[in-house]
Amino acid sequence: MKFRDLKLGIKQALGFGVILAIMAGVNIFAITKMGAIKAEIDEISANRLPRAIAISDLNLNTAALRISQLQHAFTAEKAAQQKQKNMMIALIDRINENLDTYAGLKAASEERQSHSKTEDSLYTAFDRKWEAYQDLSFTFFDFLEDGKTQQAVNLLNGEAQQVFDDFSADLIALVNINKRDSYALAVRAEQTYQATRYISITWLIITVLTSAFIAAGLARLIAIPVRNLVTAAGQIAEGDLNVQLESLSKDEIGHLSHSFNQMTLALREARENMQRQADKLQEQQTELQASNLELERKSQSLAQQNTEIEQKNRELERTMHQLRKAQQQLVQSEKMASLGQLTAGIAHEINNPINFVSSNVNPLRRDLEDLFALLAEYEATIERQHLQEQFTAARKLKEELDFNFLKQEVNSLLDGIKEGAHRTSEIVRGLRNFTRLDEDERKPANVNQCLESTLLMLKHQLKNRVEVIKDFGALPEIMCYPGKLNQVFTNILSNASQAISGAGKIFIKTSFDGDIVTISIRDTGKGMTKEVKQRIFEPFFTTKDVGEGTGLGLSITYGIIEEHDGNIEVYSEPDKGSEFVITLPAK
């Protein structure tokens, strides 16, 4: 069978099949190569690079440990020595964490057989020397605790120095090996990429040329017969129904030409039947109009459904808005919890002036009733016109009432009411300044004033039990959210108060060094364990009994300090109290 006699679908399938075969081959090749590139890149990003970082951290932390030991040896103050010792123990823990990380990555690379024996031997040597250095470090601590400073220095500069130099050399060698292997992997990935790119571009050019050749062949086999068919259709449109097409192939175009010839014959016959069908067409037109009316009704129904859908969408948007609002309210829940803790103190402070006002109202009412009685007596006297006799009675009544004392008492009571109202106003104003729940912009505020406002709100919770010792420095105003800072101070001070069982002290100190405002809040409470201290800023973590805390206070505190571009640190040991140090930029 000739190619021109094949079906159009077969012709197109053959043409596109050739193109797809070429493209599939290129894609399979590219995918295979890209898989190799990805594997090498994954090896770098998931193992090589983290391994190099772990080794670099080891190098940095061991150097920091060495420096801290040297400083510790020449520090005379006990507090500074203890602080440096804690720092060195923390450095040793971080170094061991780095070793665990590196060991895990090394095990993964050994499973993929991408770990060199040289690196393994260096790591083994380093691990052995590091264990020896740890033993020397603890011996160094023992010398210092026994007061053998010179022996500690000799140990540090002698045997410990040699071990440190040895494992530092191993670390540097490990860094160089990881750097060399990572670079080699990157070079291989780049070479594979360039080769794949060259081959893909070459096959792309071949695919384009092949596609153009196939398209030209198909156009010749399809376009010319179709053009003849279009010309014949135009002649029919002009009314010439005697047109006949020559059919040279047996494909769809040939069949179409044959069908076209049959169509012209049918058109000639149809022309004769057109008149008979005119009436029927009119009837169909009437039915079509009825269908159009039905379609319009359905369109209206569809429009109504669209309106209902839009309404449901708006309801959904309102629901989403309510959910977002509920989320914001959850964030504020801890603030409300803190305010709830203050309710007792606020009620106590407000009840005193309110009771003061209430207790003065009844005496004032009685005195005013007496005055009104006196005035009524005068008015009755004038009405009856028995002036002399009634004036005598009025004067007698005035003397009985001690009118001058009555006026003084009224003034005193009014002063008491005024003082009570003033105290109530001050407390309410202090509460508003403390909460500031409606603030959404930063404002200039003084941190010392924020602390004073917070202490005022916590006065009832702290008084008669906790002594607050303030050491406020001269601070400039900073741009902040004062209400949120009040929330931070409330959370920390409330926790400090709750951590103190019985009598205790809270020390608050502020300072300014030109760029940073520092706030230190230290208590003499029960302190925290290391495990608790590591988790206090986690949401919903609390050491309180169920129902006594949400676990959001310090988490929100941490978020507020971050929102102010500041930092918060906590220092605490069991039975030695806790200290929170907050630093804020002075801007």
C-alpha cells in the first residue's frame, strides 16, 4: 500500500510517533542524567555539607572551649569562675552534640559507600583524643577547685595543649577532606549537566528538523486536497451544484471527495424538497421559540443559583473572618488570664474608694434632709404670716440642728466623695494605661514608666509578702507597643511572685548603654531545672496544676520581644531563683 493511501490518522500517528520517539529518547536520557546529578547534589546538601558544618562547629567550639579554659585559669572572682565553668560545660555538651551529628551523617554516608577510609581514621583518632582532652579538662577543674591554680595552668599549657593541637590538626584535615570531596562531587555534577545539556540541545535540533520535514509532507498530502475541497464548496455556495471532485487517494480526503460528490447530488434533490420543508421549518421555528423561552427560564433559575452561591461564599468569607478573629483572641487569651489574676487586686483597690463613697452617701442624705426641713419651715412661716413666732421656731430649729456644724459636715462629706471618686478615676486610668488593648502602632514610651504601671497593677498580689527592689537607670523613650510590654512585665513578675513561697524579693534593674535598653528581673524563688528552662518558651508548656495556667504566657512574651526586635534570656538554677534579661533596641 502506498503512503498516500494510508488513513490520515495513520499518517499523523506515524509522523508524531517518530517525533515522540525522538523526544522520549531525549527525555529518558535527560531524566537519567538529571537523576545522577540530583543524587550527587543530594549527597552534597544532605550529607557532605552538614558534615562539613558539623566539623566546622567542632573546630569552633573546641577553640572556644580552649579560650574559656585559659580565661578561667586567670579569673580570681568565684562568681566569674562559676559562670565560666558553666559556659565550658555547655561548650563540652555542644561539642558532643556536634560529634553525634557527625557520627549519624558518617553512618549514612557509609551505607551509601561514600565515606573514605582516610576520613574514618581521622575521625576515630579525633574521637579518641577528644575523650582524653575531656578527662584532662575535668582534671583541670578539680585542680582549680582544690586551689591548685599553678598545677591547673601547667596542665592546660602542657599535656592538654599537646592533645588540643593534635585533635585540632585532625579537625582541619577532616574539614579539608570534606571540602575536597564536596568540590569533586560538584565538579562531577557540573560535567554531567554540561554533557546532558549538549546532547539535549543536539537532539532538540534534530527533533525540530524532523518535525518540520514531517509537517511539510503531511501538508502536501492534506492541504492541496483540502484546498480543492474548499474551492468546490465555494462554487456550491454560489449556487453551482454541478461541481464534481476528482478522487485520487483512498484515505479520508478521498472518501471526503466521494462524499462531497454525493452531497452535491443530494443538494440538487434537496432543492426540490425545500419548499415542502418550508412549512415544517416554520413549525420547528415555533418550537424553537418555545425552547428559547424555556431556556430563558432556566437561565433565570441558574442566575438565582449563582446568587445563592455568591451569598454562601460571602457567608464563608465571614466565617473565615470570624475564625481569624478567634485565632487573634486565642493569642490574647494569656493576656486576659494575666488580667484575671489581677482582678482580685483591682477589686480590692477599687472597693476601698467605692465603699468610701457609699458610706458617705447616707449621712449626706440625712444632713440634706435636715437642711430641707429647715428651709421648709421658713417657707411655711412666710405663708402663715406669723413671722415673729415662726422665726423664733426656725431659729430654735437651727440651733437644735447646729447649722454651722451641719454645713461643715456636708462639706467634709462632699470632700470625701470627691477624694473617693478621684482615687477610683486614678485606678481606672492606671488600668487603661496598663492594658492598652487597642494599640496597633508603635508609640514612644519609657520602659521605667511601663514597669511602674505594671507594679501598680500587681500591688495587691505582691504587698505584705514580696519586697520589690528597684534600680532604675535613666532611660530614653523608645518606639514600642507599651501595652504589649506591660503584658511582658506582668507575665514575668507574676511568675516571679508565684515562684516565691512565703516572703521573698524581686530585683528590677534597668540600664541604657547608647544603643540598647536592658531590663533585668530577678527573684529569690524556687528556680528551674535545666529541662524546664529549655522549654519555658514553648506554647502550652506549664509547670502549674491543671486549670491554673494556659502555658501561653512566656510564649507570648517571647513573641512580643521578637516583635520589638529584642532578645530575652533566662538564667536559673533550682533553689537559686530565676533571672530574665530583656534587651530592646533604643530606636
